[in-house]
Amino acid sequence: MDLFFIVKKYIIIYLIILNQLLNINLYFMKKSNFISNQIYKDIKKLNIKILTRFPPEPNGFLHIGHIKSIWINFGIAKKFNGQCNLRFDDTNPSIEKDIYVKAIQEDIKWLGFKWNGQVKYASDYFEQIYDWSKYLIHNGKAYVDDLSYKEIHEYRGTLTKPGINSPYRNRSVKENIDLIERMRQGEFLEGNKVLRAKIDMSSPNINLRDPIIYRIRNIKHHKLGYKWKIYPSYDFAHGQSDAIEGITHSICTLEFEDHRPLYNWFLNNLPVPSKPRQIEFARLNIQYTITSKRKIKLLIDLKIVNSWDDPRLSTISGLRRRGYTPESLHKLCEMTGITRSNAIINIKMQYHAIRSNLEEKAPRAMCIIKPIKLIITNIDKKYEEILQIPIHPKKYMGIRNIPFNKELWIDIDDFMLDPPNKFYRLTLGNKVRLRNAYVITCNKVVFDKNGRVYNLLANVDFNTLGVNPKGYKIKGVIHWVSIKHGVFLEIRKYNNLFKIEDPEKEKNFLDYINYNSIEIIKAIGEPYLKNALPENCYQFERVGYFCADRYDHNKEKLVFNKTVNLKDSWNNYANI
Ligand code: ATP
Ligand code: MG
């Protein structure tokens, strides 16, 4: 009996502590942004388990804007110990494809997110959504309209002028049911009939002026083939799919704010199993970047870029190929925050996010972009030393072997015959340190027959490896590669694809393309770069961050994409 009471006492104490922990946890979840605050309130009031969803339309690859949406939907679910569904919004068969379905899944996984259960599709619910359209008809809340798309548009009115009722608005339930069934059978041509919700043609919200909820489309659906001849509109499928899945919070971008009354109208007028709450946030827009699948597709179709994963594009696969890491993209989302005011983000924030991540984790290597020969005069031709240098200066990532010998490449930009003040790199008679190696003194310049600098001759001071020289100070450091051992690299450097900061805003955005957005150059890298695998990122010391191309890089041909510069004039976070 005693034992029973002791066990009972401990169970009660355990439950009290657990309850407190859960509450504390909830308290920490609350802070930070308006979406979390709303969800926190809902959890307190309704004691619900959070379920969000990311609902891409499979009509292209995902871009940087979608990263924000993914980060918010998956991130918030995780924060509140909930889940996030992946649901393809596949209600428009003319532009949706299976290759996009696959690419989108791959991108989300690469970003490090895991969706709840199976991948879902709005088309999984077409039968139910169709039944609900009949439910509306039975309740006098939907009708088949014979007006053309053009007439429907004209009858809809404007912000200052109310709409006009369609002459077909008062068809009987029986006639409407008969017509929708025949529409489903494929008896009518596209555009001849639509199903509309019967709401209010004089509503100040144009979305409520009898929106089209079904249209005829006799084309192949990526998943269902020719099964359906009619398709629900986005508005008639989205909220209903949310409700079927039991989504608690349907988080979307601000342009859907005006659709929220319609979203709620459907939920309130249909026998749905749950009532999700829609919350809107501001889209992510970044300088010099297009964030619209349709426009990106146009760039590909016009061959302005090569493919969806062209490193000049801010698609997830383009950013990945360029060398962006999932961590850096998460960080960018964090830095730009969750707001309700539309702004355009300074691209320097994006650069900062990847630079700070690669600074921490990218192995170092030396690479010469514009080579000029440096001959060390006080060592023999056969002299060869292997310098063992840490792969990363701040944390242990192993050692790399760098051969040092008589003939080296250095970068022509690191030498000046007639230097200005404070030029601390190489000049005639000057001393610099060869990075990771010795101090040298340049004692002769050899010119070619056109009078251009051809070779540089220098002396090495062997007492300076890893230590400061005795009796003099060194201000400059330059990088170098042994001519005998260096490996050839193809370097692809990128500039912004647009010449203006906000191409999204321009109707004729194609007028602002920068046709010099890619430059391919040859370079020479230190030998251990031949072991680089596709997608390995490096800091080329004093030059920038580079990433071995995901597709074109191999043992025979070393191809690196420039990810970002080493430094930026990083002091103005404009627009935050
Ligand atoms: P696109 O014009 O690129 O096709 P979309 O909004 O039509 O954009 P969807 O596939 O429907 O693309 O988007 C899925 C989700 O991603 C939506 O909830 C949408 O609000 C969100 N989203 C799209 N673009 C952005 C953006 N720039 N910033 C934040 N979220 C975005
Ligand atoms: Mg869309």
C-alpha cells in the first residue's frame, strides 16, 4: 500500500513538472513575430496541435521567395511542436508538370525540411470539392453561367462601380445540377460555361462578386490524365484542401489578404471538417532578383539563361549551384524577418548570409586568376618543399600540402611598378609575405618586347616561415601557386542578371537584362583542388568564395562558380 502511495506521489510530481516545462516551452514560442503571437493565442484558447502547409503550384522550380514561405511554414510548425504538410496546388493542368513536382520536393529536402506524411495534392480532393460545389448549388449559393470570360469580366464592375448580375444567376437548382454534371461529362466547350458562387455582385471586395469556382478544361492533368473536364479555381480548392487536411493556420503572402473573406465564405458555407485561419505576411523581394516562376520560365524560354538551375537565377537550385548553403538561406530568412510591409531587401544581406556561413566552414585554397611568373633566384631549379598548411585557419579541418619551389604564379594585380602610397603588395625592391610561406624581396623585373612586365625575380628569406622576420616588418601578403604543380580551373564569374534594383516592378522587365552577367575565365589553383567534388565550396584566399559546379565539374575538368566576394562595403542594411 505504501509503495502505491509513493509511486502515485512521484507520478503527480512528474506531471506537475512536465506541465510547467510545457508551459515554459509555450512561453518561449510566443515571442518574436505577429504570426507566432497569433498561433500562441490560438493554442492557449483552443488547445490545438499546429498543422501548417506549404502549397506550391508545380508550374516551375522554387525560388528565393518560396524559401521564405517554406522557412515560415515549416519553422513555425516546428516551433510549436506541430507539423507542416507539402501540398501541390495542382488545379491548373495547362502549366503544371511532373518534373516540377520532383524538383520542388528535392529543393525542400535540400533546405533541410521534412513534411508531414505523404506528399499531398489538391487534386486528391477533387471529388470532394466537386461534391461541395453541388452542395452550394443545392443551397442556392452557386449557379452555372453562360456568359463568356470577357462578359464576366465586364459585368464584374470596378472598385468604384458595382457589378451587374448575370442573366443566368437565377437558374433553378435542378437546371444547375444538370448543367454541372454535363460540364463534368465534357459536353461543353471550354469558355461556354462556368460555375460561379452566388455571393454579392455589389460587394466592395471584388473577389466576392460571384467568383468563378469551376471552369472547363479539356486537357491532360499531370496526375489524373483526362479524368476531369472541369477544374476548381484556386480559391475554391485552397481553403477546402486546408480544411480537409485539418490545417490550423494557412500562412500565405499579402496578396491573398483580399481573398481571405472569400476563403472564409467557403468555409462558412460548406460542411467542412475544420476551419483553418489564414494569416498573411509580406513577400520576400530582393534587389536585382526576379521572384516569379512565370518570368523565370520566360528567361529560360528566351535562352537568356540556360535552365532553372542557372547559377544566375535565384531559384533554389540556381542558388545551390552557385554555392549557397541551406544554412545561409535560413539565415537570410531570419535576417529579413517576418513582417506585413512589402519592402525590397538589399542584396548585400544575401551576400552577407552566405559569406558569413562560408567564412566559418569553407576550406581554404590559393588560386591565381591573372597569373604572372615569379622566379625565386636564391633557390635551385630542383628545390622542392612541401608546406603543410591548415585547411582552415580557425578550426581544425585537416592539413593541405602546398608545394613550394623556384617558379611560382602570382597575380598581376599584386604587383605594381609605380605604386601609389600605401600599396603594401609587391613592387620592385619591396618585401611581401607569400601567403602560408616565406617573405620574399622583389629584386628585378623582366619586360617583354612590348615593354610589359613579363617576369618578376625575387629572393626568399628562409628564416620567415611561420614567424615574423627579424629586423624588419612586413605589411603585405600575396597568394601564389607553384607553376609545376598548379591545376587549371575554369572559373565562372557572375554579375547581376538585371541592371536595375527592382526588375519585378517593371512591366517590360526584359528591357533591363544585363547581357554581361557571366564571365568564364581560366585560373590556376593549388594542387589539392583536384580532389574537389561537385558542390564543394572553398575560400580562394584573398579572392572570394567558389563552389565546384554541381554538374560540369569533374576530375578532368575543374569548374568553379564564384559564389560571392570576400568582402563588401558592408555598412548599410538598406530597407530593413
Ligand atoms: P510564382 O509567381 O513564383 O508562381 P506563386 O505565389 O504563384 O509565385 P506558388 O507556387 O503558388 O507560387 O507559391 C507557394 C507559396 O509560396 C505561396 O503560399 C506563396 O504565397 C509563397 N510565395 C511565393 N512567392 C513568395 C515570395 N516572394 N515571398 C514569400 N512567399 C512567397
Ligand atoms: Mg500561385
